[in-house]
Amino acid sequence: MKVVRMNHLKSNSGGKTAAFFDIQTDDGIIIKGFRIVNGSNGLFISAPDEKGKDGKYYETVTLPKEMKNDLEKLALEEYNKTKG
């Protein structure tokens, strides 16, 4: 798995989203729309989601916990490396 795009957002944009990124699996599948979010306990990743008819947001990609932890480490390393 690797990060194929990292799009940093300006810190004065007012939201908690710090960046958007896409990943490519080892099988070549690209999943777009992951986010790096600046939360109260620091940066974390958020999977792509969409708003349901009830107004709540639901993740459209669900990863096993171990895979999500590995992806978070990989994405945050790439984020810090490309932060500029």
C-alpha cells in the first residue's frame, strides 16, 4: 500500500481537514478521498465518507484496524515529509 497523492490544505481554511490523500493497494486499486484531520488529540486519518439521507456521515471504505493503523502511520509520514 502506498500514498499516491497528498493534497495539503491551507491552515487558515477554517476546517479541521489538513490534507486529502489517495492510496494505491498492492493489487493496484486506487482509493480516493482519505483525509488527514487535525483533532483534539493530534492528527489522524479519516476514510472516505458520504452523507446519508438521515444527515449523518458514513464511511464508504472500511479497513481492518491493523491496516488502518499501518495506513495512518504511512500517511502521516508522507504528510510531514511533503508539508513544506
